[in-house]
Amino acid sequence: MALAEVKPARSSLSGLLLLLSLVVLACLLALGTWQVQRLQWKEALLAQIEARINAEPADLASIERVYAETGDVEYRPMRVEGAFRHAGERHYFATWKGQSGYFIHTPLRLEDGRFILVNRGFVPFDRKKAETRAEGQIVGGVRISGLARNGIAEKPSFIVPDNDISKNIFYWKDLDTMARTAGLPDTARVLPFYVDADDTPNPGGLPVGGVTRIDLPNSHLQYAITWYGLALALCAVLFVWWRRNRRSA
């Protein structure tokens, strides 16, 4: 093959590799920029949560107004008064401080006859049955302080098991089903959000309140540095390749 025929072939191959490299570079830069945007969003979200949890507790009427306006009451401190309907407690599978067990969600009957579910806190596996922690089954009026939490409309992931209604074990917080299976009156009105009770001790020590987890990983800066670093490395490779081709031209 003549030398003149080899050079166009090499030139075509070099052009293709350059094009592919530029496409990869564009993708790396786009991914890095996306992570920067995600970083800004996550920092704003964390700042919002921090401001909310440090606010003064609001009464139920105020929380309801916020929910009606925005549909979002997540992590807002609140107070609520009523009487527990312990027979309707629902059990949410959970771990707390390395121990497996359940979060106890109990309907609280309000003065106006409506109900709100209260996550009273954690109990170990062997204390699932209410009779094993009778001291904590408070009778009469109570005042609960805690954080309001949004309900969720659907199972968060396909890897989460389906709720086992027959055994009263919930793997995701389907508030509608929790309320429907709690033995409440057919005409009962249940609020569309719930309350995570604070860590005020219950008689007998169970349930253990204050179990709200606020753990939002924020690794977007590291991801952005990784993508931008790969883009820089690719630029360096392309520069070396360009110089070598220029010398051999």
C-alpha cells in the first residue's frame, strides 16, 4: 500500500477518535455540572430542614393551614392533644441504634373527633405486643410534641416488601392503609400527615420516642470533583495526542 493511501486512513481514524473523545468530554462536563446543581439543591434542602426543626412548635391548626397551602409539613415542630386509641396501633418494621423492632404508630383521637397517627417510637421485636409494655399504654388525655411528617403515596422502591396487613407489619408508611386497618369508626376522619413524637420518656420506658432520622447524604461535591477531574484528565490526554500528531505531520 502506498504511503499516500496510509495517511488518509490514519487521518480518518484520528478524526473519529477525536470526535468520540469530544463526546465523552461533553458528557463528563455535563455530569459534573449536574452534580454541582444537585449540590446546590441539597444544601438548600438541608438548610430548610435545619430551619424547620429549630423553629418553635406550632399548634395543629397552624400545621393544617401549612399543609392545605403547600402539602408539605415535613419536619415542622408541632403540638397536638388527644387520647390514644391503643387497640389500633400499627407496627412499622424499623431499626433503632442497631436493634431491630418496630415503630409504634397509634391513632390519637382529637377533641373534634378526628384522628392523627402518632409515631410514638421504637420497641424491640419481643415487645411488639402491647401487653408486654402495658405501662406505656397511656390512658386519658395526652399532649404530644414532635415533628410533623408527610405521608407517602406509594411504595418507595420495588425492593421494599409489601406491607403484611394480616400480621400488622408495615414496611412502608401507607397512612391510608394504617388508618383503614386500625379499627377506627367507618366515619372517622384521619389527617393526611402524622407526628413523630419527641423523646419525652413514656411510662415503663417504651416506646422510645425521638426516633426521627434526618440523614440526607451529601456527596455531590465529591461526585462533581470526580467528573470534572476525569474531564481534565481527558483534556490532558487529548493535548498530548495533538502535540504528537503535530510533530509527526
